[in-house]
Amino acid sequence: MEKYELIITEKPQAAMKIAYALADIAPVKRSVSGVPYYEVLHDDKPIVVACAVGHIYGLGQTKKSSSYPIFDIEWKPSYEEKGAASAYTKKYASVISSLAKKASSFTLACDYDVEGEVIGWNVLRFICKQKDAHRMKFSTLTKEDIVEAYEKAMPTIDWGLAYAGETRHYLDYYYGINLSRALMTAMKKASAFKILSIGRVQGPALEIIVAKEKMIKGFVSKKYWNVSLLVSNSHDIEVKYAKDIWDKKEADEFKKLKGKTGVADTETKKVNILPPTPFDLTTLQMEAYKFFGINPSQLLQIAQNLYLAGLISYPRTSSQKLPPSIAYDKIIKKLSKRFPKLTVLAKRDKPIEGHKSDPAHPSIYPTGEKAEKLMKQEQDVYELIVKRFLACFGEDAIIEEKKITVKVSEYEFTTRGSQILKKGWLDIYDAKLVEKDIPTVEGEIVVMDVKVDEKETQPPKRYTQASLVAELTKRNLGTKGTRAMIVDTLFRREYVSDKSIKATALGMSIAESLEKYCPEILDEKLTREFEKEMDSIQTSKKGAEEEKKILAKAQKSLKETCEKFRKNELAIGKELVKGRTEFFKEEKERNTIMPCPVCKQGQLVIKRNKMGRQFLACDKYPECKTTFSLPPYGLIKKSDKMCECGWPGLMAIQKARKPWFFCANPECPTRQKKEAVKTEEE
């Protein structure tokens, strides 16, 4: 092929989609060392579509050093910096380099966000040796959007996004490498070792969880009383006193109302309930967790798969807008073939929208393309997105609300009910609206009975992974794409545990020691300021200058923090070691399954061998050498379920899948049957 335009995509699947969308005739697929690229003719113009594989370049130190703080860093090939874990990226870089030598022009077609821009920019400057390129901007991988993005390509890359993305990488590296190194140095000084990490978003995120944990642990329950009356005329109805009562004697005074008369009044009104707003990423993560138990990082991967398959728009968006430019009429028409009963209910000319917008992408919506061969969770998420999109075009739901007010002596009691008169969009999207039918009660009533119920105040609820991501979003900590990763890191580092997120002893000790000696590491104020400054770079015409200013500010702040940290290394280290010891005790309790059925003296505990495989073993080893094998897949944890055979239940947790429950008894017929099925699925 003679001189051609080289289009660079972020992932192999995107390269294939773009090649087939632009090709006048079927593209020619080539492959070098397993790396695909495509030769295309578009309007008789030769094009080659090649792919990166995510980040081919990453930041690394210019000189090897284990001290802190360090700021001498540069972009390096991932296969050099990360070794075997990223060795596969070398062949992608090699193929792009070879193709670039014969290219006459260049176009970036990576995901249109800060990460995609950095990936493309690094490929362009370090591999292709180019200063600039055209830039395709699209939100879906449908043929129509790709062709339009190519024909209306921007003349340059988006320098605002590029510098904002690079600044974020530098900041994350500065804070991550230096603060993590400081933590591990402190523990080493106290003669212990454990891999630890902390960063400019991870620190505030941990503090949010620890603060909630302290509130729960310090919570003192208080008694209070609810008073309700059973009243009667033509109907019997229970009504409740509006206030909680904190004095038992005051509550008991209400018992004197029994047998008295009063007056009832019923107020009825119709209320229109608007459809929900379109999905942004955070809302989709919340709803996927609520309906299917899919955690935020799992959801992000599933949504990315659906996007690359051309089934939904780009998922990393904060927008709640559906602009007419996406041609939603055509989308609804396409969806009608698969969802005829739902699309017929999408009667609005224009969709309901939310307040939030995103300059790069609209809200998450289905493209209308045919969905084939989806896994169960992919199908669930896809249909959730379809229903939410169609619900935005649904008619208002109409609810009849009733409020009964009963006045007895000087007291006022109420109850409320609701009835759906018209479901509207509720026939499309399940909002789990609970109806409560109550009669109309008017005129004189008699108090038949008085109920005084003793209650106790409850501690605040712990975060789930989804609600924690929502909290980080609310506080503007991290980005759309990184918040779920931050939560994953907290679990991976063993700072937090459980479905209702609980800070471990290790997580508590890190937060408490930093709060005592270097509270700025946990303070979200500086992180939020950086987020605002990086957002401003995206629209700035002086991105390089702004980047230098922000990085200089970060270096100054980190130098001061590290100096303070170093003065207290030993004290911090001792507290971390204490937290680690408490954590190990917690882990043993968490991993203790049951008394050993052989020696009757020890406990069966989940352990790991040198290869990382988990198994059950008696903790009286070497006196008792009883062991039981466990399934090789997933992280094995104790569950609160018991098997019918009498042994406790366990669960295997795998990424992007629901927990799988099985019996701890290797001889249990139920377990053997389930493992056979599981092996077939694998």
C-alpha cells in the first residue's frame, strides 16, 4: 500500500469497528505478531487503521531511587517500566512505529476523554514522532457516527484534554509514589513490612469511610416512642403522631385519649411524577448495584464492553442530556424491533433531561444496534440502559395522594396513602413505587385504641461500593472513570472489607496516624482544588503553562508534607504495625470456618499456599495436618449461610460476576454438583 492516512485507535475492537465503518469495500485485515491492523479505501483514499492497547506509555523515574519525595519522572514505554505485566504492549508499539514510517497523515480516534487523549498523544509523539494530528470525536461506534466523525474531524488533537490528562497523570504519580513510599518506609523503620499505598484521592476516600466508622462505633443509641391511634367512624384507620417523643411519661399521657372523640379530614390531590433523567455513569452504577448487585468497577467494564460492541454510547460521562443530534427518533425505531411493548409507550416528542452536562459526551443511551451473544450481566445492564432511555420519553405517571388528618384534643395525627392512577413511564422502567390504599375518612371519629411503641435510634448506615462512588462524585473527588478504581484499591490494600463497607484495623490505623501527624494527606480540600484546576485546563489555550503551574504547586505542597512525615516516621510506623497486627487478628476471625472435624481441637481456617491457591487447614498444624481443597477460582470467603448437610457455606468472589455460594464440605453432594456446573461455565 502506498502513502496512506494512519488512524490510531485506543483498542483493537475499536479499530475493527472504525475500519468496517469507513471502508468502501470490505477492509483487508493484516496481522503482525498477533497485532491486527486494517487497510481501507474510503472514497478511494487509502487509510490504515491501527490500534494501541490502552496505555502503551506510563510514567517512571528518570533515575532509580527509593527515597522520597521524587519528582524526576518521564514517560516511558510500559513494557520497560512495568516489565512482564505489560510486555505485550511492545508488539503494539512496534507495529504502530512501522506503519507510521509510511504514513502521509495522522488521525487520532481514541476515546474522547482525558485518558484517551493522553493515550493518543503519547503514541503520536513518542512512536509516530509527530507533533499533531487530526482528531475524530464520536460518542458511539456506529457506522453513522464514525463516518461523520471522520468527515468532520478536528484539525488538531484536543490540546486542552491532552494537557489536563497529562497533568492528572503527573499529579497521581507524584502523590501516589511519594506518599505510598513514605508509608512503607515508616513501617519498615518499625521493623515490619506490608505493601501499602495512599494517594491524593485514595487518602480522602479512606478518610470518608473511617469517619463513618468512627460515627458508628461512637454511636450511643437513645430510646424514643412513637404514638399512634386506631380511630373509627365508617372505617377503621391507624394514624400516627407526627413527632417522636423522647420522654416515656409524656408518651404514656397519650393513653388517656382512648375513648375520646375527634374530627377527621381527608385531603386528596393528584400528582404528576416526571420520568427519570438519562443515565450518567454514576447514576448507572447506582442503579446497576440496586437492581443486580453489580459493583461500580464491574459495571464500568460491562459498559465498556457494550460500548465497544456498538450497543451503547460512551459510558464515562457526567451528562444527563440527550441532544437531538443523536437522532433519538431513529434509535427508538430500531429498538422497536426488539422492545415493541416498551417503545410504543415512548410518546414524548422530546426526552426529559437532567441538569448535568458534559462537554465531551451526551448521557448514556442505546444505539439501537442489534445485541447478540451477551453474557447475563451484560444483557441485564444493556436492558437497563434501554429502559431508562425509553422512560425519558414516557408520559408522566399520575399518582393520587391522600392525607388523613385526625385532631383529638390539642393533638394532630396523620396517615398517608397513594394510588397509581396512570403508570405512564412506570410501565417502562421499574421505580419500585409502593402503593398504599387508604379509605376516605371525614367527620367525627372515636379513638378505639392507643399504641405507644418503644424505638431506638440507629447508627448511620455504612457505604456500599455504589454509594461511596456517589459520595466521591458529590465531593468532586477523582474522575468518572477512576472513582470505581479507587474503591477497588481500598479493598485490594485491605483497608476496607465487606459488602457494607467497613474500615479494617489496618485502614483505621493508617487514617488515624495520618490524621495525627500529616492530616493534609487525608484532606479533600487540596484534591478538590486540583480537580477544578485540571478541569479549567480543558478549556484553556495555555495548557502547557497551566500544567507547569499546577505541578509546581503540587511539588511545593508535597515537599512540606514529606518533610513533616519524615520527622514522625517511627511514630507513624509503630501505629501502622499495631494496626497490621490487629488486622491479622481480624482476618483470622473472618477466615475461621468451623471446628476441625478430625482433631476436634483446632479450627478450620482459609489459608493460601505458595502458589496463592486457597485451601482449608486446621490451625493446630503440625499436630493436626487436616486440609481440604477449595475451588481454584475467585477469592474464597466465609458466608452467613449454612448448607443442608450441616457445614457452613462459603462464597467465591470473582471480578465482574456475582458471588458464587457453595458448601465448605468437600464431600457434600450439592457442592460437587455445583462445581461440575461451574467448571463447564469456565
